[in-house]
Amino acid sequence: MNQAQQKQDAAEAAADYVATHLEPGAILGVGTGSTVNFFIDALAPLKEQLGGAVASSEATRQRLAALDIPIVDLNDVGRLAIYVDGADEIDPGFAMIKGGGGALTREKIIAAASDVFVCIADAGKRVDQLGRFPLPVEVIPMARRLVAGQLAALGGEPVLREGFVTDNGHCILDVAGLVIHKPRALEIIINQITGVVCSGLFALRGADVLLLGTEDGVITCLPFGALP
């Protein structure tokens, strides 16, 4: 089974999860990325059940709007029952690297406002230790050089994502070479660097459920050490 099929299977499993667990008329949080695009397509039969969706990016907003799913501002909702999004990497404790699509800040805001974070991913995203995928860090443009120096001091190799501006008007540094033994601690350290808007480490608020597409179908996983 190829990667695209694994993504689609995980996305369709997430749509089934939403159909089962989200109260009729409730608002759904929706992430960004190729796997999420499959998920949005799978929401079409459920759109009458949804009260609307909070989108993590302009691209997601447009895709949801094309299905006539109402777009809701998070400020008008407060809390969300379920947020569905992908990951670039996810470890056994369900800490993640996210932001390959550039929507990390809004994704992290929606994750923080959600009771259950459902991660959807193909089997290749599951890793024993984070760090093979370069860590995206959203940065205020005038602080790019300052932040890059601080990230280099942590052992990283920051590279500006050329020609890219986030929906918030900022730039992204993609940081290779980090060995992330303690993702929660590293997230706190990066958060404290002046000029950083958001890091793509999702460890302080990781996923609650992983729907993992594999060659043998979709596996529903809980974080290591979590109660069944």
C-alpha cells in the first residue's frame, strides 16, 4: 500500500471518529496538510452534522468553504471538542513535529483550545525519536538572524524557508540537525527565544489519539503509558 493510500485511510478513519464522537451541531477544529485534505474530502457526507469548523490556515478555510462547511472564528467558540490534524513526525509519547505546511502557529492555538487532538498520519510519520524532519520555527522577520543564532547555539542548522510567508505575515526557519531527546524541555527553551512566534514542536500539548495508516489498515493508538 502506498503512502497516499495510507493517508487517505487514516483520514477516512478520522471522519468516522468525528461522526461517532462529535455532538451534532458542534464545531470541529481542522488542521492543514496533505493528509488533512483527504480528511476534509471525507467530511462531505457529514457536513449537515457539523455546526461549522475552525480552520488552521487559509488553504484549509478555502477547502472547507468549497464543501459549504461554515467557517467559525475560534474567538466565537472558546473550546472545541475535537481537533483533527496531521504530523510530520510523531513519537511514542505523541509529541510531534508539525509545520511542514507552514500553519504551525494557528495549529498550536487550535490544539490548545481542543479537548481531544486526533492525529492522522501514514506509517512513515511514526518515529522513535523526533528530529529527522527539520523543525519549523515561525519567526518575526526582523528577528530572523537573532533567532537563527540562538537555534544554532542549541545545535541546530536553521535555514530560511525561501519565498514563504505564513498566514500571520511571518517567516519560517527550518532547523535541521537537532537531536530531540526531551521534546517538552526543548519546546520551552525555543518558546523563550525573543522573536520566536511559535515552534513546530507539539510536546507540551501533544496528540491524544493517533489514527495511523499502515499496510494492514488503520491502527488506533494511544500515547505510551496512557490508560486504554
